[in-house]
Amino acid sequence: EPAKVLVSACLMGRPVRYNGSAKALSHPLLERLAAEGRLVVVCPELSAGFSVPRPAAEIADGCDGDAVLTGTAKVIEATGGDVTGLYIAGAHAALKLAVENGCRFALLIDGSPSCGSGFIYDGSFGATKHAGSGVTAALLRQHGIEVFADCQIEALEHRLTSAPTPR
Ligand code: SF4
């Protein structure tokens, strides 16, 4: 069976980001996968119970999603709230959905404390980026799901059309 792809809801045009915006990506691959019923759409933060809009959040102290999952880093809101548990819950909800649907790949919006897979922000709320993964991307990778950032859609397309992946 062709591999399914877990995809960020905001990338599919749903206005679910913290500020109520979307980050729609228009690409023939997405149209084709949608037509073939191979997209599984998720917003980990909404799955965790957050609403729209919500405060911006970042992983604290320049840490990454792996550190959050091991309990050595926190996710904090710009307003000061500790939302670590909710971000972990959202990651597990996304992983469950991916496993239930047999997703071997994910295409996620970069920069998010949940969905980021290439870069995230450092917890200073000063728009300072560093290389690293959000909590959901880290958990998916720990479970063998190949995560691609939105800017890597061409690489995902190539991956999907190359040799089948054993798992
Ligand atoms: Fe988009 Fe992911 Fe943030 Fe939800 S958690 S708004 S899907 S980047």
C-alpha cells in the first residue's frame, strides 16, 4: 500500500496557528496525495486542547524537543505559562494518529515548538532561531517516522517515488 503522510493542519490552509493564521503550502504533491487519500492532517496543539488564538510558545533555554521528551526542558508561553505537559500530550496524539494510519512520513511546518524539524526558536521570544526539532517532530522521529520540513517538500516527493522503504 502506498505510504501515507502526516501533515501539519496549518500547512493545509487551516487557520490553527497560535495567532489564528495558516501557512498554506500549494504544491502538486499535496494535491496528488490528497486525491489518493494519502494525507493525514493533524495539529498537535489543537489535539492537546489548545484553542485559537493562544499565546506564542517556545522551548526554553535553547533546548529542543528531545530534551522536552526526556524531561530536561520546558515549553513556555510568552505570557509565562508552563505548557510542557500539553506539548508532550499533543506529540503523543500526533504519533497515535500517524501509527493508526500507517504514516511512514510527515511533512511539518518548520519553526514550531511542536512541528519544527529543522529549526526552532530559543525560548527568548526574540525571534532567535537555532537548529533543532519541536516536540512532535522529535517524538515522530524517535518512532521511525521520517520527518520533512515544509521547505523540503521536493525531497519528500523524491523519497516517495524512490525505492520502497522497509520498516
Ligand atoms: Fe501548525 Fe503544527 Fe502549530 Fe498546529 S502545532 S498550528 S499544525 S505548526
